Amino acid sequence: MEEKRRRNYFDQLFYKQEFKKLLGVRKYNLLILTSILLVGYFALSFLQNYIDNLRVEMENPYTNWVSLDIPNHKVLEAEQIISSFEGESLREEYLLDTVTYYNIQHIEAINEITKQSLGKLRIRSIDTNSKLLERIMEENKIQVSQAELENECWVIINPNIYGTDKRRKDNLFVSILDDKYTYLPIIGSADQLPDNCDVLVSEHMMGILQLQCANHKLRPTTNTNNVKTLLRDSIEVEGFIKDFEEASGANVVYSDIKRKKINEFYYNWLTMSLDTFYDQDEVYKFAKRKQVLPVTDFECNSHKACKIEDPYYLTFNFNSLEKVGELQDYLEKKHGFLISLHDVKSKQNFVKVAKMAMSTSIIIVILSLSSIMLFLYHILESHITRIRKSIGTLKAFGLPNEKIIRSYSVICGKLFLYSSVIALVTLYIFQVITDRLSLDIISVYSSVILFSWVASFVSIFFFCSKILRFMLNKTPGDLIYKR
């Protein structure tokens, strides 16, 4: 028992003293190893942050799609492409999510509140079930029920169309029948919309705006004895009717006033019954003179699905961009369609840069590990050379060779552990500071850093044991007399 206690005391003393020696004078060796690890981990965390950001961009619905222009004479071929990708097998082969149509229409618009013309807005359709729409709604916190989406009559606007005025002025009316306007049912706004569009609409709504499946109310008869107009709740109904009677010479009977909420604003939808037929265009001219927007009403007709009859674009939404080149070859050979070379190259470059960054990370891990091994070899070789006589004497008194090797291997592991903790804590503090300054520079939380640390820790034990066995695999006499 006493002998075992003395042996444990010797082990602790030997381990403690040798660890201090390997730390170096004023912990010089610890400082050097920490510096090596700090540089390596910084490079890895910087690259990992770059790869993470790149992966986000590659998986971003805003960027992971390409589109095809559809010439008028190739509409039937485009329909065949849609049909061929309805099955999952072909979509899985090219890592696709959806293949859909979309249109872009330029329509003149007006801000109903200021009566200010907004020029021709760029209006784009989108598939209701697309990931791109889901992402837009999520990022901009647009919360609507599934029933509202399935209603198919909705739009999302870019508030920048109102210029520098940041107040809520989202009563947007567009002209789809000469100088007569119809309102857009807005469910939300987003500062970034695909294809740099001003307004994003459902496919069904695009059909209405293009008058492909519009309700007959968008095409009012010229002569009528029932006149409808939309008045802001700030406009006095009695005064408006009195002025209209004087201008038209007709007697007006009104009883049907419906309260209508459009994009958070309230209106009175006024139906006036005249005692004579009246030219509808004159009603609009009168409304303009009274600074009332000439508005035509529409019904959504969501019970009747409105498909895009004359598609301008075919879009391919990817789950991953790795097969964009193969998709281009397939479409050209099979269907005679050619995706823009610029689009294909830009998407392929995403994949290439991601692979290059990953390869660079592997190289950095190998270089860092090699630097650590060379440094540990240097300090072990110089230390063992200085104390080889003492080690030879200890071996002569019965200290096992394996015990010496294991002790120095543990010391090297502890030296690495101290250095890596200091390096990682320093990087963590740096990341916290840069994150608070909104400088997205490094990412310490990564599997690559963890893998690198574990690989280094395991390799150090293996490497040190091999090197020490080579250095100490000699007889006590050889060590003492430097043979």
C-alpha cells in the first residue's frame, strides 16, 4: 500500500514538473501553440461563415430558380414541359421543387388617397403553393389564412412604389379599362419581390387583370339607369348626389349604400337609380371633376379557377442548384428550349464556389494539424534530448517505457487542450463583438470546428505516442551515454 502511494506521488510529481517544462519559459510554447490554433480556427470559422451564407443564398427561393421565355409559337411545347415534370421522378432527377408559369404585366396605377399617378407598375404572377411565396410571406410577416390564399384574389406590393413617402398609403388602384380603375386587394407588403416587380399577384388575379376571366362588371354597359360609384367615407353622400343631379339633369333615387373596407380604409359603395338612361362615361367624367376616382368593381370568381392562358415565362424552382447544367441540356435536347446562359452560369458558380470553399476548409484543417504536429515534435525532441540521461536513469531503476510514453502523450494533449480553449474563447468573444456591430465575419458554432478539434485531439495522442516510442525505444545505457 505504501509502495503504491509512493508510486502515485512520483507519477504526479513527474507529470506536474514535465508539464511545466513543456509549457516553456514564461509559457512560451503555450503561446506559440495558441497562436497557431487561433490562426487556424479563425480561417476555418471565417470560411464556415462564408459557406453558411452561400448555402443560404443557394437555398434562397429568391435565387434558386431559373426561367424560360416562352415565344408565342412555343406555348404548346411549354405545356408539354409542365406535363413532363408533373411526376416526381423527373423532378427528383434534376433536384426540382416546382415547375410553373408566370406572367409579367405593366399596368398604369394610381394612389387613390393622393390621386397621384404611379406610372406603369411591373406586376408579376406567382404560384400560390410556391416556396418563394411562402418565404416572402414569412420574411415580411404577412399573416393570412389559408382560406384567403385559396380565394386567389390577393396582391403583395412593394411599398417603394409610393416614393419617399413612408406613410401607409396602400390604397392602390390600377387601370385595366382605359381611364377606369379597379382596386387591388392587398394582403401585405414586401421591400423585395422577384423579378424586381412592384406588385406580386396570384395567377387567378393576373387572369382578372389581363381580362382573361374577368367578371362582366369590369365591362359596364355604356348606357344605364343604375350608376355605381365608390366614395371615400370622408365624402358626403348627400352633397355628391345633389351635384350629380344638377350635372346630369336626372332625378336620383338611392337606397343601396354598402360599407366596404378596402386595404384598411372604408368606402361607401353607392348605387344610384336614375329616372333615365345615362352615359356611363359621363359618370366617370363627373367623378373626376369631383376628385372622386372612377372605379369599376370586380368579383373574384374564385369558384372558377383562372389559369394563365398566354404564359410569358416558365420557371423552374430548385431544391438544390447542383443539376442546373444538366437541366439546361435536357430542355435543349428534348424540348428545344434554351435557358439563358447567364442564368445557368450564375447558378453553377454558386455550386462551384461552395465546393471550393469546402475544399479550402479541408486544406486549412490539414495545414493546421501539420503545423501543430511539427511544433509538438520540435518541443518533444528538444526536451527529450536535454533530459535523456535522466530518462535513462529512471528506466534503469524500473520505470516502464510505456508509462513514460503515456505520460508525455497526456502532457501534449493537455497542452493542446489549454491552447485550443484559449483560442476558441478568444474567437467567441470576437464573434460576439462583431455580431453586435452587425459585422458578420466568423461563425465559431460549426461542425467543421468541432470536427477539426476532435481530429486534432485524437491525432495528437497517436502522433506523440509514435514519436516518443521512436525516441525512447532504447536501452537505459544508450540513453545515458548518448549511443
